Amino acid sequence: MTQPEIVTDQARLEELCHAWRKGGCFAFDTEFIRDETYHAALCLIQVAVGGQVVVVDPTADVDVAAFWALVCDPAVLTIVHAGKEDFDVCLRETGRPPRNVFDVQIAAGFVGLGYPLSLSRLILALLHKRIAKGLTLTDWLRRPLTDEQVRYAVEDVAHLPAAHERLSALLEKTGRASWAAEEFKRFEHAHFYKPPIQDRLLRLKGARKLDDVGLAVLERLVEWRERWARERNRPIRALVRDDILVEIARRRPTRPAQLEVFRGFPQARNPRVIGEILRLIHEGAATPRQDRPQPHEFREESPMLRAALDVLSAYARARCHAEGVANELVGGTARLRELMDFRLGRSAEQPALLSGWRAEFIGRRLVDLLEGRTELHLTGWPDKLHLEVITHTDA
């Protein structure tokens, strides 16, 4: 392997960024560590252009703003693999999301390779080349870098341009380039990197069992913890663990002694922290009803509705398998349930399966199945099992 250029000089970085912008296309990856911090500590940026790899060292005396400006340039194509976390760093550093993205992991899901594929599996399946597995426990901040670290960093990006070229051809051949482009567009919206507070609350284990008052308290606690971590650049859970926050929101203690009994909560004896938590509990509990987060709605579904959901799921998986589109890109049971709720009048919000490429590929077919315009036949038992779709022409 040819030793890559390692950039530690500001003038050289800006010279390269100018050249990459003129070229109109580049691939990149990053190495970062976030074990002990709120913000990811950026350790390396690897760039592949025209068969060459350059490694930028942000830990040296070099400002990488010129590089992030390149990522945000709509006139330049940026190629990545599973780029969300890389672009999260871009958004933090510049306040802007990327533009004009091609993510090879997403593209692979539209051409029969599966999703989500690790880089090593994707390159093997697409280009028939083996690359090194990830160095999951390596210290990327340590200098000098070892030969193994440099080799891994180079391999992490070197094959992305070739993967992009091959995947672009396959997307055009299958007529799915516009579908992939629609998915790539999600990277260009800042809200993609930080879900709404309601979604973040309900992802915490146990939060779905809270009532609206408990969720209002939890919302205050979560925002306070995040602000504390961001201001000190500490991990979010360094102050209070998720499960303890949820339990505090459930019990809603009113006295310091009631907080001291929580196991695994060393800050319980910090008067400042305890005072802040009690204040937030009081504020959250006093939130007007119309301003409280809405609790997760548990529905007792009839056996036939559950069976209908199973049928939709079976058809979605069968169609994805037959057409070479990853079921994980279409969406799982939650999206199917959204569709059913919409058709039953339980929700006024248009489901994801009825917009964009998902509607074209499967959403409208699922509605036809729900409303009796099509039916499924299981054929080819047992060796060539197949779900056959029968359309009623008189429907």
C-alpha cells in the first residue's frame, strides 16, 4: 500500500480543497471518539479522489472549515458510507447540513445487496475485494499513528469512488436512481440529525408507560441533562442515567430525601443537582395540559387487525425480496401500523408509505390489499414458494 499524504498544514489543506472543488466529486470518511465527551472528538478525515487518498489530521494546527465548506457545496458530490455521524460533525462545526450526498450503504439497499451493510461486506459483494475490519477499540487521538491505523484509515475510504460508480450504474439500470436520491435528500435537513423531543423521550426505556404529566417532567429533565452535558462537553449519561430519569419522572419526588434512595445516582448528594431536579419536577408537573407531550397510545387491537398487519408485513417482505429492495429501507412494523391507522381514520398524518418512492414501490399496493382490490395466493409449495398477487379487474 502506498503511504498516503497526511495533511497537517493549513495552506496545503486549502490547496487540496480548491482542487477537490474543481473536480466536482470526492469521497470521505472520518475517525472520531466520543466515549468521554458530548461532542465527537474529530481525529482524522480521509478523502479519496481519483485513485488517491489523503488523510487530514485535525489534531494538528489545521482548521478544517474549508473541508466542511466543501461538504456543504451543492455543486460538489460527496460520497460516503453510512454518513449520518460524519455529517453530524459537519452540522455541529458549520451550522449547516451537507448537500449533494451519495451514500453507498443506502444505494446498496436499492439494488439487491441488502441494508445496512458494513463497508467490508459491501465492498466484497460489489467489487469482490476484501478490506480490513474496523479497529473498534483503537485510540485515534494518539500520535504518531501506527501503520495499522493508517492502513485501516485508507481502506475505509479508498474504494468508495469505485463503489459509487458501480452503484450509480446499477441504480440507473433498475430505474431506482430517483428513489435513492430521495433518501439521500434526508441528509440535507438539519432535523434529520436530532429528532423532535417527543420522539427522543419515547425512545427512553420505560417512557412509553408514563402519563402526560410524567412526560412533561421527563421533557424538562432530558433537556436539562442535555444542556449540562453540552456546556461541559461530557457524555449525556455522566450526570443521570436514562432509567433513573424515567423513574424520577414516574415518582415525581418532592423532597431531597426521596431522591437519595435512587441506586446508581451518585449526584443524589449534590445539593445543587438535587435542587435543580426538584425545581424541574415542579415546573414539569405544572405544565398546562395542552402543552404536555402526548403519551404513547396503547391500543387493544382485535385479532383480525393483528392478522391484517401480519399479512401486510408478509407481502412487504415478499415484494422487497422479489424486487431486490431492502425491507429495512421500506420500513418495519411501525410504518405498516401508521398506514393502517391512517386508513382506519385513527390518524390524520399521511404515513411515510404513501409518499415518495415508498408509495410508488409498495404503499399503494398495500392499500389495494387492505381494501380488497388485490389478494395473495401462496404458490409453488414447497420448493419454489412464491406469493402471487391477484388483482380484481372489476374492483
